[in-house]
Amino acid sequence: MTAETAPFIKLAIAEGYYQHVIAAYLNDNQGRVSETKTGKRHADAPVADQLPADFPLAA
């Protein structure tokens, strides 16, 4: 997980995506997504305007 992915992680969480879906897309640990959600990582990152075009559709 990087500072470049944190903004769209925040947007995906705000749009109701499950953390495990976000983590699978990033091929990363769900804990890193949780840390971004709680502000332990990348607290200063803004929320993205849109998700990447290849991001999975919400269920």
C-alpha cells in the first residue's frame, strides 16, 4: 500500500466496499486497508474523486 493508493482506498470505504475486496484488488493485507481507514497510515491523504476504471463493481 502506498500514499498513491490511499485516496481511492478511502473513497472505496466511503462507498461501502468491504475491506477484503479492496485488499484483494491491491493484492495486499486487509490490515493495511484497516490502518488506512482508521488513520494509522496515510491519515493526511485526501479522498479520491473516483475509483480506478478496473476497480471491481460493488456487490
